Amino acid sequence: MTEEQKPKGIVSCKACGKDVAKSAKVCPHCGKKLKMGMMLKLFLGVVGIAILASVLSPSTEDLLKELQSAQVSDLSPRGELYETFKFNSDFTDLNREDKEKAIKGMVVEWSLPVYEVRKLGENKYKVQTSGSDGIVGTFVTFPNVPQEDIETFNTLKTGDFVNFKGKITGTFMRNIEIEPAILLK
């Protein structure tokens, strides 16, 4: 009897070939597991997506190489950008959202005053710049910092200036987020 001729709800066990209820999880004749559990399917799906994402996403090294040769925009950290994102601004959240969409993906080359420096991991630093004196605040992430630049990050103090080239990825708490960035000398 073919699968099409069998009564509804009956299938053949792939291991022993005997008829089994479609709802059975284990073949009553040979003990072979018939269905993959929902949790296992979910787990395999998540693992598959993670693997696919890691294969398709560019490496940090590739992003930094691309950044080095990228065209720099003429966007200034002063003027309209500062006025849009400063506290007690006349601009609304909607105006800030529109501005964020307009600047996202732009590559900038700025020199800004340091507010705080954090080490995020091996050769990875985040510099928060001061959002005052007419200059917009930023969070700038420097991944894969070369060994010769680590001393620079370790000796930065509040008020020092950091010169960098980086890509705007969005905003956070009225500060511009820039990642990745490379230190300029």
C-alpha cells in the first residue's frame, strides 16, 4: 500500500516500514524516534541563523579597511547637529529622529574633547566626548586598536582631544554613536 492509499493519520516508519500513527513520536514496533521535538527544531533554527549571520557579516578588519578609504562627509559636530541634540533644545524627538536617519552611515573625521574613556575588551576602547561648548557629544568605539595606539588611550584625560575617523551608526541619549572608528594622529 502506498502512502497515498493509507488511512488519514497513518504513515510508514522510515526505519522498519510498518504503519504508525502520524501523531506518534516513537515507532511502537522498532522504537525509532519519529519526530523532532519543537525545542530541538527551535534550537537548530537559532543556531542556523547565528551561523548564517556570522558568515554574512563583514569582519571588523574588513570594516576598518573600508573606513580608511571611505569618503568623509562635511558634517560638523557644531552648528545644527549640536542644536538638534543638545539638552533644552528647541527640536523635538521627531526632529531628532529625522536628523538621525539623515546622518546614519555618514563617515566623519572630527577632533573632539574627551569626557570619559573605557576599555571594552582586548584592544577595544570607547571614548565619550563632551557635549558642551557648542559641540555635540559622541560615543566613539575603537575596535582592534593597534598596539602602538594603546598607550594613547591609556593616557587620555578629560579635556584632551581625540582625533578620529568613524562611521555614524545612530544616537543614544542625544549623543552621536560612531562605530567603528580609527584613531588619527
